[in-house]
Amino acid sequence: MARRRRRLASRVRGYVRGFLAFLFSNVGVVVLVIAYTIGGAFMFQAIEGASEMERVSNMTRERDNTAQYLWQNVTLTLNLFNETALKERISIELLNYQRKIVFAVRRGWDGGISSRQWSFSSAFLYSMTVITTIGYGHLSPRTSWGKIVTIFYALLGMPLFLLYLSNVGDLLANWFKCIYALVCMCRGCPGFTRRRVVHFRSQLELSDVESIERPAGWRQEYSGSEITPEPIPYVPQHRPDPRRDYFRSISLPQPSRNPRPDPIRGWSEPLPRPGSVSSDFTYVTFDVQTITVPISACVAFMVGYLIFGSMLFGMWEKWDKLDGAYFCFISLSSIGFGDFVPGERVYTPRIETSFIVCSLYLMLGMALVAMCFNLMQEQVLHYYACLKRVIKRIYRCKR
């Protein structure tokens, strides 16, 4: 019996660890964000939707009561020929009714005769704008419970969405760098590997010539030169060379079958065996982390995504191209003025395809913006490293 309990407890712990590992993976984070937003939509619809129905019914009852009171207690009671008394009594009742309308509007009543603000679509859009910090302001909680739930919902949802941006942004950045390397840098071309090996070999030879430690091959090749005398042999101390270790690590045996590209770790392909290239360099791979995407490519990608969104929303919401691009930029940058919000499709009881595409556009767009910022940051760091090396060389030459 004790063994069965231990086995059951170990299985439960294994299931829990696997479930947590899935939740914090890339796919799990996306699923968790979508599920969290859908759950928030149902929750806010239940809280604010019921209150909205109550406000609508109360205002309908107040309007009917006011009209009935004016008919029975003013029109039928007072003398219709006494214009002053009639206007004074009607003004008093209308003023009371106006005060009730103002109070109801402040509590969230929009003057409609049915519940239309807190539909599932509008509640989903509200939940998404809360965790993404966009905050259009077209909807806001009016009840005390709605305000309290919004606070706790945002406290848990915003870190979750930041985790989503981090994971999905890094994943999209790796994919984008692989596509850029294969398409724009011709990493998949047959002659690229040979050019790369020749380039790195020349850099390695140049580094060996400039270094204090002279290899035996250099001593044999340049021993009879008229320009450079033969160096005095000595026993140098061992100094690690990262480029030489890199080439030693990539010197692998020739594979027996055709290699395949890996979009995450890089492209690998067997090298031809020309006479000018040493047989040590038989297999070369490239790492995704060593690839830098130009800032211009990131900016062009973001501009293209904004143009696509402006065309999409211009077709659905009847906006012009400028208003559509303005709405996309304000939304993706999480500014969210609220002057342009998806229109009547949000407030309909049924869920339309255009609203689902709009939500996916915003969620994917913010991840793409995070991806572009990540790539531009890597490019800036690459420029800084290059500038630092140039300054070091200039300082070394002056010495």
C-alpha cells in the first residue's frame, strides 16, 4: 500500500513538472496568454454585463414612470390654460429626470435600450488592452467588483504578457535571422561554404603572422624570404587562440548523407575538396547567434506590417490608409489614445472573424515589435564592438 502511494505521488509530481515545463515553454506561454484573456473576457462580461442590464432596466423604468407622472399629475390635474403653473411643474419633473440620467451615464449607461457594451468581443478586447497596457479607454469598469478584479487581473496579466513578449520575441528573432541568412546572405548557396572557409583561413593566417608565436608552417614558408628574416627559435608559452579552437572544433568527418537545414541552430553542408583548401576544413556550420540583421531590414519589416494593418482595418472599418496606419502604430506601440477603436463589430453579440483577426494582429504585432527591437539591439552592440576594435588598433599603431 505504501509503495502504491509513493508511485502515485511520484507520478503526480512528474505530471506537475511536465505541465509546468509546458506552460513556460514557447507554445505553452502563447496558450496561457490566450486562455488568460478568454477567461478574463468571460469574467468581466459576467460582472459588468449584469450591472449594465440592471442600469438599462432601471432607466427604462424611470422613463416610463416620469411619462406616466406627467400625464396623470400634471396634464390631468393642472389647468391647461394656466401656462405659468404648467411650465413650472413640468420643468421640475424634467429636471429630476435629467439628474437621474446624468447619474446613470456616470455609472456607465450609454442611452441604449439593450446591453451592447459588454459583449464577449468587447470584453475580450478590454482584457487584452489591460494586459498589453494599450488601454484604449472605450470601456472601463463601473462597478466596485469590476474595478477590484481589474487591479488583480492586471497585476497577474502584465508579467505574463511580458514573458510572452520575451519568449516569442526571441523565437521569432531566431527564425528571422535564419531566413535573412538563407535569403539575403546566400547562406544556402553552394559556393558560400568554400568562400567562408577561404575567408576564415586568411584571417587565421593573418592572425598567426601578427602574433608573437610563430607556427612551424610559417617558419618554413618565410625562412628564405628577403624581407623578413628568420626568427630566432624559442619555446613560446601556450596561448589559446579562439579562432584556431573554432576550426579544430568544426573539423568533423565527411557525412555519408546529404545534410538538412536546421532553422534554429543553423545550416550545415559538406565542403567540396578543392586543391586550394586544406582537407582539415571539411565541414562548416554557422550559429544563429553570430548573425546580425541590419537595422534597415527591421525598420522595413515593421513598416510593411503597419501598411498591411492599415489596409486590413481600412477595409473593415472604412478608414482611410492614414487613419488605419495611425491606429496600428498607436496600438502596437502600446500608446492607445482611444480616438480610433474597432467599431460596431466589437459590440455585436456574435463573434465575427474580423474581430478574431484584429486580436491576433495586435498580439502578433507586439511580439514582432519586440523581435525587431531585439535584432536592432544586437546590431547596435555589433557596431559598438567593431568601433571598439578599431579604436584599439589605432591606439596600438600609435604606440
